[in-house]
Amino acid sequence: MKKSLTTSIAIFFITLLFSCGGKEDPTPSKTPEQIAIEKIAGESGKTWIVTGGSVTHKGLDETTEWTDFEITFSSNSGNKAYTTTNNNNLFDNSGSWAFAGSNYDKIILTGNQPAADQEISTSGIGNSNLNLEFNVPAPVNSRVNALAGDYRFELKAK
């Protein structure tokens, strides 16, 4: 009888141990917006470069004029920012960015340069590719007129 009671108590405590321990709370699933942000900006910022990619303007290959271009997207506590280098006066040096709509496949950059306030389609997003496509409308200003037209940037992760 004493052996049976000891065995029962041991089984009870082993069952209790396995039922309480070892289980972790499931990680909450990410929203579509969080997933889209991570693809563009990574977890702590992501830099995209032309090297290994290409740039077309009005259907013509202009990659050689953009070889040193970089754009970095970041998102921290809801603040989405970007910086650029060697932007050929098409993009601002820095500003903020936001999704255009709820499909998370288009972004809008703030700033004063021609690419600012344009709806930029994003595609090919993965760990190492980002395509940006947009149109700069032709304004009255002749300096910006040279920058008008359709653009396609095929960027690679740095």
C-alpha cells in the first residue's frame, strides 16, 4: 500500500511538472504592415544600393549615373525615416516615408526634390532585392524638367 501511494504521488508530480513547465507563450503574429516594414527597413534599418542592380529613366539605362546611390529605410516606434547618398537631386538627403494605402506595396517620401510626394511602387521585395517604380511629372521649372519621367530602380541590399 505504501509503495502504491508513493508511486501515485510520484506520477502526480511528474504529470504536474510536464503540464506546467516547458510551454512558452506563442509569439504574437505580425500584422501585414509590420511584415512590409521589415521587408523594406529590416529590424534596425536597411540600406539598398544600385550596385548589382540597375536604374532606368524614360526606358533608358542610366545605371552608370547612379552607381554610388544608396537609400536607407528605417522604422523605429512608428517613425519611418529614410536617408540617401549620391541622389542626383532626384531624392532628398533625408526625410520620412509612409505607406500609400493599406496594400503596403506603395510608399511616399517626404521632401522637396522631384521624387518626394510621388507614389512609389515597391516590388521584388525580399532579403536582397527592392524595386522602386515611380513617375516624376514634368513641371514648369526647367531644372526639374530634365528629371521628369518614369523611373525604375532595381536595388540590392547592402
